[in-house]
Amino acid sequence: MLLLIYATLLGIFLKTGYALQIQCYQCEEVKNNECSTPEFIVNCTVNVQDMCQKEVLVKKDGIFYRKSCASSGACLISSSGYQQFCTGRINSVCISCCNTPLCNGPRKKNRPVPSAATSSFSSLLFLLVSLTLVSLSLT
């Protein structure tokens, strides 16, 4: 019986989109951070691209941005490899990685309000733990 409950909850959990997927901004060499609008939001590849990446390129004619989805390994290697070129001067390249939805966009001034998805996940997790504790107490 407990196995049936777990299987049902797992099915609900996966069906509601709790797979490891993140949304990021994606654009190629856009000037002045202009690609942080809804039309540039993409869904990254599930269970492969688990981070957002942002490259800031300082050129003679302005600051340009590249934003994309990335795997954590590739992003962290790229960002550490470019640290020596991240000076803020002309021909500077800075690469940063982050792992929360749309984190490669503009910085938020206020702390974000927890989303409905986070609340649903917390509720589901609480239910699963409660059922486990009840089943253990009955045996």
C-alpha cells in the first residue's frame, strides 16, 4: 500500500514539471543588457543544462552580453578560465554562472517572493515525509 502511495506521489511530482529544468535568458552579443526581456527566455535541456551563463564583453563601442543555458561543468570551467580576462577594461570578458531561474538577467533589488511551484514542492515533500512517519509508526 505504501509503495502505491509513493508511486502515485512520484507520478504527480514528475507530471507537474519538477524535473531538473531551469529557464534562462538566451542571446548573442546584445548591447546594453537588452536581452533580459520575456522574448529571450528559453527552457534549458532537462537534466543536462542545469545552469545559466552570462558573458559580459567590454568593447570599444560598448558593453555586450551573451546569455545562455549551460551544463554546470562547462560553465564553471569557462568562468574560471576567463578570470584573468575579467578586468572591466576594453577587450575584457567576464563569464558568470548561476543556478536559479532567470539568474543571468538583471539583478533584482528585492528578494524574490517564493513561487507557487516552490510552495507546491514544499507541500508535496511535507506530505511524503508525513506519510513515511505515519507508516513507520503503524508498523
